[in-house]
Amino acid sequence: MGRLKVTQIRSKVGYKPELRETLRSLGLKRINDVVVKEDRPEIRGMVHAVRHMIKVEEVE
């Protein structure tokens, strides 16, 4: 399976608590934080929920 490099590009201030928790679950705490996650359906769902606050790249 592939991996996803997820970078937070926008602040979570002003968004609903559910979206803030989703960012936290992904391991993102502040702008420009980067995490690498396995490409699984659960992670894809979280990424989709906060797609307006993050940048996603596929990593080998």
C-alpha cells in the first residue's frame, strides 16, 4: 500500500470541533505540520473531511 504525506496549510481556528478533532487524529497540530500516513480508507475519509485545510501528496 502507498503512503500519504499530509500537510496542514490552514488554521483550524473558526472551524467546528469535529474538524479540529479530525486534524488532531491525523497528528496535525499547527500550520505547516507534516505527517506521513498509510493510504487506508479510514485515513482517506479523514483527509476528505478536512480537505480544505490540508495538502495531500502520495509518497512511495
